[in-house]
Amino acid sequence: MSDSSVDPSSLKPQRILACVVCQRRKVKCDRNAPCSNCVKTNAVCTPTVPAPARRRRRPNVELQARLARCEKLLEEYSTTKVGQQSPATDTDTPSATQFQEYEKPHLNWEPAGKLVNKDGAVRFTNNFLWASVYEELRAMREIMETDGSHSKGSEWHPRETTPDYSEELLLGGDSPASNLEELQPAPSQIFRLWQVYLDRVNPLTKIIHVPTLQPYLVDATSGSHVVPKNVEALLFAIYAMAVVALTEEECLDILGYSGKKAFRRFSVGARMSLIGVGFLKSHDLTTLQALLLHLISLQGRYNSYAAWIMNGACIRIAQKMGLHRDGELLGLSPFETEMRRRTWWQIVMLDAKYAMMSGLTNSLLPRPCDCKMPKNLNDADIYPSATEWFQDRNGPTEMILCLVSSKIGEFILQRSGLDGIVWRSEMGAFGPSPPSKDQLTEFKELAQDLENSLNNIMEKFCDPSAGPTHELAMQMKFLISNRMREMVRPPHEQPEWGNEITTPKDNLFKAAVCEIEQLVSQYPTTKKKGFLWFVQSFFQYNIFIYMVGQLRHRTSGSLVERAWEQIPLVYLYHRELLDISQESNVTLAAFVLRAWEARQEVLSARCGHQPDVPGYIKSLQDLMRPEDSVATVVTDQSFQSVAPTVESQGDGIDSSWDQCFPGYLGTSSLGWDMLTTPQHETVEEQLSAFEGFDIEPPIE
């Protein structure tokens, strides 16, 4: 059709815009040619050229369809009642058939779940609706990324938003003055710390794969800045663990400064690296391994309640990554599956240990759980490119101790009511409702099952001549078996029955003495092997202070003599208990000194003369003098600084942890005047947790 056939009245008149000069001057233009403003100023009036009309993009039909499906799924999720089966069972959803079932039929009451890749992080979900939503959103994002018609001006990345700093809520925000490069050890020190870790820590944890990590360590020693952030966090955690395994003399020889200062330095580095990598959102295995090693290094150095709370975050991250589900069921590679198994069971055992020391159960561990035991393989036997599933190696390997601890972790997870059975077995014989024969039989069967499982591992994979790790595994198995047999045996069948054991509190005192006795007996041999740090991590302060508190009024009997034999050994191997800048150590020292006063009277009456004062008692008496304790606290500047720089923090407790858990650590909130007279109010407050166990504050 020609232009002459078009009706001029149907054409929309072109809009006249303000001239360029008026637009620049931001004044009103009369839109004449030339305009009045340009005539007055004698300027050249240039009309503005209108921008070309934008081409309207046609809607993406597939994108709209997926968006509508997401809205439908969310609507179904919001209307589904608790416990009601989800109505979204369409077979046309790709993810609907991807949910696998548990290998054990009794676990299939809950969907097994699947792994979802979101923002580069692998996350686990066992909710069908959310898995479907994740799949739809991922497909929608791919459509938008492949659609070439969108303008570059609309490009956006989620990392460009303002950070939420959620990690700092758990680990504390560190000062920008703390530079990670300044916290790094020297290259020669890195190699020596790495060797210490390989000899003393790695055989007992097996969290990392040495051949995979070693190249990054070489990059770190060469001053390379290409080490990934998550690997950097893992290396700092390894340095801190190596310091934990060193003696004070070895630390001074390798690093040139004290173990406390070294631990603070590398612990700060690990914490800052974890915050920098966003460990609460990253959800990758390397970051989780770094967090786990960091938490392991805190054993005995921070309040057990605070550490248990922190480990709860570690469990939730692992659960979000699906580590409680076996990698075979989730379709992962053999190598990743094996490393996830090793990491998961270490998390389980660490949580069980912290819970035990906090007087809690492990009820918060994810259930159901079908993660299999790790294989009996050396690191050299597994590699990332493997396509076939690994099989156990016949004979001894470096995994022996981890196999033992993993089996115990599996035993704990599968028997959630074990705590109640143990308590009734130990204490119920004296109460109004002693355990029945069926309950005792059940507990004996559980104990026998565990012992049989451990014996099976020892027969197949343990050889005491294969090295110190296998010797330690034999010792641990022996201690566990003895402990289980002691719990199975009723109080009235024990040799002290009717003489020293007549009440539940008597039996509890014996249990405390046996616990300390068995643990301390392992210290000399494990110290020679370099594994003392591992056994010391099982030391329970609450049990020890309970035992000492009982000695205030228990003055005779074989159990009392056995208890007094353990106290000097505990102070010999736990030198940190002599640090009276810690409120808990002040309480313990006060109880020891009061118990010694009662002990002195008994020994004087028995021997006819004053007994010699043990060295640890003299040390405690010197430390607890009011003028000395005040001077010690005042001159210790480590509590005055909040900044996490190594130079200013000294050897004190990490201040950022104290800020995260006020009232738990008892450091910066501690009133220093209390240390001059710790014998009444403080001790009474500390022992409120032992109410009902015949512990009384020392009397002036």
C-alpha cells in the first residue's frame, strides 16, 4: 500500500521536545523554533532528537509457565496441614521421581530427600514441594541467562547486595586491623606444623584427604595468593590443631612463643577466614571441615556449653548439606561419599562428647540417618577421579581409631534412649523404682552388641604392631568395654557394696573416681605417642570438681584414697587448672584446699604428726593468697583488649567468644574483687548445678 492511501488524520502528531539548551539549563521551553529563551540569550536553538522507541519484548511462555507452577506449589505448601500428605504428586515434575528411599524399611516413614544445587552450593532437602520449587527456580534462571534479548543494564548478581554478617553472630566480628597475612606462620614453620598435624592429629580424625590438600600447602609456603578462601580457613584450623598437639617446649622451639599465644593467633585466623568465606551460607565440604577442626581445637579451652552450642551450628550445616544421608543414595561420587562419611561421624562424636560434658543428650542429632561407616582405607587408596565404589582393605590401616569412634557414634544414634537406661542402671537400684529384669537384660544386650561390633573391627583391621594409632585404639576399646561392664553390673554386686556404697550418692562418688582414674591412667602412655591432647579432651571438669567436693566430708575408705591419688596427677597433666584468672579454676582450687584441710586432720590423727604438704597444694595456696591473686589479675592485660590482634590479646581467653556467650565464659564480665575472697559466694554459685549431691560451699 502506498503512503498516499494513509489517512493523515489517523497519524499521531509527533511530540515536540524542549531544546537542548533549555534541557541543560533546566528551564521551561516554549518549544518554538527558535524558542524565546535562545532568542534572548542569542544562543543556537537545537531541537532535541527523541530516543528511538524501545522494542517490546514478547513474553517468554516457558518462563511464565514455570512461574505459575512455582506459585501453585507454594500455595499448596501453605494450605497443607501438619502431618497431611502433600497434594503435589504430579508425575510431570522431573524431581518427583528423584527421591530415593532408605535402605532400612523402618526409616521410610520420612522421605529420604535429595541434593539441590543453589547459588553454587549443594543443599539437602527432604521436602517434596521445596525440592520442586528449587528445580523450577533453577530452570527459570537458566532460561533468563540464555535469553539473549535482555539488556546488560539489567544484569545483577546476588553477591552485590549488602552482606548480612550472619557469621559474626556466632564467631564474633574481628577488627579490620587483623590481617590474615600477618597471622600466617613462616614457611619453615608451616612445614613443621603440617608434619605435627600428620603425626599427631590426622590419624585420630581423618577429616582431610592429605594428597588433595598438600598442593595447597605448598602454595601457602611459597607466599602464593591463589589459595582458595575455604582452603585458607582449613589451613588455619590445621595450624591451630597442630599447636594443640604440641607441648609447651615444642611450641617454643618451633614458633618461638607460647602455646597459648600460638593457639590464639591461628584460632583468630581460622575464625576470620570462616567469616570471610561465609561459612553459614557456603555449604561446601572444605569449609565444613575447617569449622569442624576449629571446634575440635576448642575442647578444654572454652566453656563446654558454649562449644556445644557452636557445634549445633556445625550439625545444622552438615544436615543442610545432607551428610546424614549416604552419598551412594544421593548419587555422589565414590570419593566425595567417602569424605562425607568421615566428616559426618566425626561431627556426631564431637557433639556426643560436648553433650556429655554439658550434661545433655544427643537428641538433636538428625534422625533418621543412614550414613554408612567409612571404609578401612588409607588416603592413598582413595582419589577424586574414582568411578567404582571403594572396598575395605584387609588388614591394618590408618583409619582404625576412626572406625572405632564411628561405630560408637552409630551405636549412640541408633539407641536414642541409651541415656535413660544407663542412669537407671547406675542410680535406680537405690530408688523406689529400681530397673526391672527386662530393662537390665536390654541394657546388657546393648552393651554386648557394642562390644561385639568393636571386637569385630579389632579382629579384622587392628594390629598393635602397626603403630601407635593401633595401640591407642586397643586402649580405647578396652576402656569402653570395661566402662560398659561396670554400668551393667548392679551396685549390690560391687565389692564396696554394704561398706562404702550404701546410697545413690555413694555409687555416684565411685563412678566419678573410676572415671577420673581410668582417664588419667592413659596419660603417660599417650604422651609418649604424641596423643596426649586427644585423651585430655575427654577430661570432664564437672566430674572432677564433684569428686573433690565430696572429699570435704568423705575422709576414709579405699575410694577416698584412690581419689586423693588422682588429684596430683590431674594437676600435673592439666596445668591450665592452675590459671586462677579463670573463675572455674578459682572455685576448684578453693575446694581442693578445703578438702586438704580435712585430709590433714585425718592424717595427723592417724600418724601422730603433721603430714608433708604436696607440691600442688603449696602452689594452690600461693596462688589463692588475696594479694597474689589480685596482682596476677591486674598484670594480665589480655582481658583488657577487645581487638583480636595477636599482640594485644596475649594469652587470655578470646574476647570475641566472651561477647558471643556472655555469662558462659566468665571472663570480661568477671568481677576481679571476687578473686580476693572466692571461698563463699562464688563457690556457692558455681556449685548450684550439683544441688542434691552432697557438695557444700567451703566453710570459713
